[in-house]
Amino acid sequence: MNYSDNNRHAGAFPELSPDVVLNLVEAALDISCSNICRPLNSYINRVFELEAADGRGMVVKFYRPGRWSKTALQDEHDFLLELDQLEIPVIPPVKLRNGETLGKYENLYFSIFLRCGGRSYDEFNEDQWMEIGRLLGRCHATGGVHPSRDRVTMHPRKSTKEQVQYILKSGLIQQEAEIKNFSSICSELISEISPLFEGTLISRIHGDCHFSNIIYRPGESFFLIDFDDMVMGPPIQDLWMLLPGTPKESLLEIDFFLEGYETFHHFDKRTFRLVEPLRAMRFIHYIAWLTHQYLADGSAPIVPGFASNEYWKTEIADLKDQLKRIRKTSDSLAGMF
């Protein structure tokens, strides 16, 4: 997400009726569609399932205005096209009749994907951990070929600092005590974890790699989907949310994952020390994500009570607890990886 001042008050979506959606897709691809136009769940974008007249299933995604620049969206598409060219299982955007992958309607960019059904897992067996390792190893090897042009750099002094500033400038923290406490704990966290990122290689990664963004297609393989949050970041970011516990509690899963991963790409084991710092950064990222939605739509229904004084007290307490966990975990991981 771009947290520049120019995007602080992005507007809500314009009206997207079925007629508008169908006409846009038919014109963009020079095809005919059936009357199917089903909205799909998405908290940030607007997504619809369609069907071409020949029966092909499609998904059209309208990106929230102000969230990404055109260049940042193209970075995502280019990465997907590179991965697809290497037969790495992802869902690339469909090229429109003009040869581009991004269309535009009013102030909205949109893209079209072929529908790809599959199932998610809540946990992996040993063979699946190796398969996931191979999948992410191939993705990261490709991601390291060149940097993105306009994607967020995941670093405490970069992305997290910008997110904290965005939250504080939003005006959603209204009590002076909570403003001071939130600013203080975030500053302390950033100062504490930033040295741990020194010397860490960053490259193009998925950025939001959790179980819901990995689907299995019987007879094929695991597919990595939804690259909306693609960033320039440390590869460990695409592993830690999949682990069943802390790195110390997940040694068996890590061994199988690395066996698959290092078939294609080197993994810096020292970056396991970043798991708890990255968890803290995700707390702040999620608050900023909700703040963006609240400012755009006037609400954040996914979290009842968001932006209330009680909400901020709870988040501040959670961040303080996470800082204690970081300090404790840093010592316990010493020498393990």
C-alpha cells in the first residue's frame, strides 16, 4: 500500500453495476460474456466472477483507487508474467486486446484473470512442505533477478515507519495519551528491530503468503495466488505465516521446507531471527490497512469497534507484549540457525 500524503484520503469505489462490469470486460477482450456477474469477497478491491460465452470462467479485479500507482500494479503483473513464463504455478493476468494487462475505468484500474479453482490447506504434510519449499524457492529465485520499480520496501525504517506516520496523521487516535503511547511503542519497536535487518537481502516476494493464498489443484500442484501485497522484502516473510508455531517449535517443518527450497535458491537461515520482528511489523501493517479502509469507506467492518479508544489501548498493549517477545526470542534463537 502506498502511504504517501497524496493517497491518504482515497475515495470510495464508483458504482460498478453488472452491466458496467460485463461491458468493460467484453470490450477489453473483444469477446461475449454470459449474464453471470457474481461479486466475490474482497475487503480492499472489488472482484467479480464472470463467464465467457464459450464457458471459460474469468475473474475481474478492480483495484481500490489511490492504493497503488499504475507502475506498482504493473510491477505485480510483470512478476506474475515472469513466473508464468517459467511455468511456476501462479495465475497471471490476461492480456487485453490492446496487449496490456491493465485496463482503466474512470479512476479505477482493473485486470482480468482466468478462474482457477482449488482448495486451501490448514497444514501441510512432509511432502507438501517440500513442494511449498520448491514453489517459493523458484519464486524467490525469479524475484531476485531484478527489483521492482514502485513497490513497498519491507523494512522497519521504511515501510513500518511510513505506516506509523500514516496512522498518526489519520486523526483516528483521538486521545492524547493513546497518541503518545502508540507513537512511543512504535518508535521503540522500530529502533529495537532495525539493526536485525542489516545485511539482509531483499527481493521481490509475494509478501502476504498465508494458507488462503496457496491453493491446491488435484492432478496439478500448489498454486500461489493473490500478489496484491507483493513487496521488496526478505524471503523469510513468505514462510513465517505458514509455520505451525515459532521457528523453535517448527524445526521439522522448516527442515522439509528448506530441503525443497534450496533445490532452487539459497535461504539465509540467519533471517529466522526476523520472524518475531516481522510479526510486529504485520500488526502495524494491519492497523494501517484498516485505517486506509476506514478513511476511504467510513468504516472497517472486519474489526468491530475499530478506531475506538478501547481498540487503541488493546493494540498498544499487544505491541508492548510483542516487543517483550522479540527480546526474549532473540536470545533463544542464538546459534540455532
